[in-house]
Amino acid sequence: MKFLQSLFGKTRFAARDRLLCRVSGLRFFNASPEEYSKRNYANNVAEYNTVLGSLNAQRRVFLLRDVYDDMMLDGVKPTRDTFHSLIVGTMRGSRMHDAFYFKDQMKITGLVPDVTFYNFLISTCGKCKNSDQAIQILEEMKSMEVKPNVQTYICLLHACAAQGRIDRVYAIVRDMTAAGLGLNKFCYAGLIVAHKNKTPFTDDFDAKVTEFVERSKIWSSVETDSANAENVMVGVTDEELYNLPTAEYVHRRGGFLNRQFTAYHTAFNAAADFKNVKLTDTLLEMLSKEKKTPDIYIVMQVIRCYCHVGEIDRGLQYFEEFINLGKGSAAELFVTLAEGAMVGYTEKGMQISQDILVRMNERNFFMNAKMGSELLLRAAGEKTGGYTNANYLWDLMRSRNIYPMLPAVEAYYQGLKDRQIPQDDPRLVLVTQMYDNLRSRFRGSVNV
């Protein structure tokens, strides 16, 4: 596509040239009108909005500012939809500086940010763990006479929860209650996140989590006002807007994620992060009493918790029981157990991990670069043993034409070097070539 060619160029030096031009503020205007029309990727606001939507879908949000600059140079006036696309992209990329820049630009063009725009802006502050800015945005909304909605308060709650600001979170809860708004499952999920991030850690954490999970089951009027039509149009789910750990899985099907378990998801995730087996077992008992089967995401958190405390056999047993139920299966399930079994690099754990990887390969599960890189990075940390898992993962990714990310390749390269493999070994030669290539592409451009 002409669009991609114009953005990325044909060599890695093109990126350096664009970076230099952007820093110095230089642009070249000596192209003829015919040549310019061939190179230009958009001519009007509708085409520019399409480009912005494409970049958001591809998660290439670092290019949004460049596209906006091109709009200004072309004399194309952005619309409200343009700024909504820009703020959604900056939210997904946690680019708070760009988010505030686009807010100021929106005002300059004569458009008043609406409540949806401000909600995305508050969510961006939450991703960047800056609750002070989130509070200031709410004050700005009041001064601009933009009426906050339910999502505004929940975004603000989660922004404060990300920093563990319990005092602010409870103040928001009181304001919502005073305004006649009940608390829904996303509010209780935010309360769990707030207690998880609070420092110092409190002894009543388990009790608070189970309390919030129980209370989340009570129907609330907020439930009917949760989804926003504007959010749906730009492809932003409630989980993404509130920065929940399930955001990247919300579109998965086949029993991967039961959205009714929102509070449970946050609770199990917190238990796994803290390696809290007692809390994990308590939550499983609560689900069992309700005669509900955990979804795949919950199973992943349970396995992660068991494995990270060294109870690999228990994690394997829970994995097998869930698979035998026939309630669903996914590559992430196998990856979670394979990675968890490698914790500690015990002989038994490494063997279990290898067996799971073989089973996953036999089922021909799709494995993307992210999952493969995380597994390779973990396996490459093995200091003793035959390096079997790391070699198997490398070969598996090569056979599927999957290119691992730089940190994983670097760890694998160092692991091979530490084993004093001959310099002309075919595996080491291939890994060295890829490592040098990735290092020149990603680290070289940073030092420009």
C-alpha cells in the first residue's frame, strides 16, 4: 500500500531520517504536485479518519501524531470523529502526553471535548498511573459544563485504583452513592484493584476481596448504563476502558471469558500475582457453591498461582481436570502451564513443561510471537541441564516462521554462549545473525 510505503520507507534508515526531520521541524516541499499526489495517502478528512482507524486497529499508535501533523500541513480540518480516533489510540498506547496535546488541539479547532473524549482521557491517566491528572480532568469537565456520566466516575475510580489510592476510591464510591448510582461489577473490580495496589499491603486483603466479589453479584442500576454506543463504534470495550486485566481477552470466544465473572477475574488475577493459594482456593469454593464452572481465564490464573509457589503437580492436575471436562481449550492455557512449570527450573518441572509444549504442538494450536517470546525468554533462563526446552521452542518457532522478540532472542543467545558451543555451530550462527539484526533495528534507532 502507498500509505504503508510512505510511512515506513523501504529501509531502516528511512525511520532515522523521519525522526531527525520531526525533531528538527524540517519538511520538504520541493515535490511537484503530480509526485506529491502519488505519495500522499489521504486527501480529505474522511480518508484521514480511515487511516487513523487503521493505525488503531494495528496498534501502531506511535504514528498518530505524524498523521495529525500531515493533516495540518494539508490544510484538512479535523472533525470530532478524528479526535475520538486520536484519543482512543493514545489511550491504548498509554501516551498521556499525546492525549493532552490532542485535547488542546481539539479546543484550538473550536470543538469542545465531549464526555466520551474526557472518559478516554481519564482512562489514559489510569494506564499511566497518574490519578492527580485524572482528578484535574474531572474538575475541567465541570468548568466546561460537560456533565460526567456513570462511565466517567468508573474511569476515575479505576485511575485512582491503579495507584492504590484507597482514600480517593472510597470518596468516588460515596459520591456515586450520594448521586443515587449503585455500584456494578466494574466498580467492585476497581475496589479489588485498589486494595491490590495499596501500599503497605494490608492483612485484611483476602477478606476484602471475597466481600467485594460477593457484593458484585447484587444487581445494580448501573448495569443498564454500562455500555456506551460511542465506545462500541470505536471498538473500545468496558474492560479496556477501565484497564482491567481481561481487556486483551474480551473478544475471545469458545468459553474463554465469561463477562459475568468480572469481579472473579480481577480477584483471581490478584491472587495469582500475590501467589496467594489460600485466596485462590477460597474463590474456587465460592464458584463451586454457585455451581458455576470457571472459564479459561480463571483456569489460567489458578494454574499460574499454583505453579509460581512450586505446586506444579497441583497446577497440572487442575489443567487436566479442566481439559477433561471439555468446556474449552486454548493455546494460552497450555502456554500458562508450560511457562509456570519452568519456574525454578527443576528437572521435573522442565519435563512437564516440555510435555505440555509437545501436546500443544500436536494439537496444532496457534502460537503468536508474543506467546512464543515469553516462553523462550523463560526457558532461556535455565542455567543447568540440557537446554532442551529452549532449543525445542526455538525450533518450533522457526518451523512455524514465527520471529521472536529481541529480549527473548538475546536471552537465548546468551544462554547458548554460556554453554561454550563452538562458534561454527549452525544453531548458534543462526541465532547470532537474528540477534545482530534485531539489535541493529531496534537499539540502533534509539541511539539516533
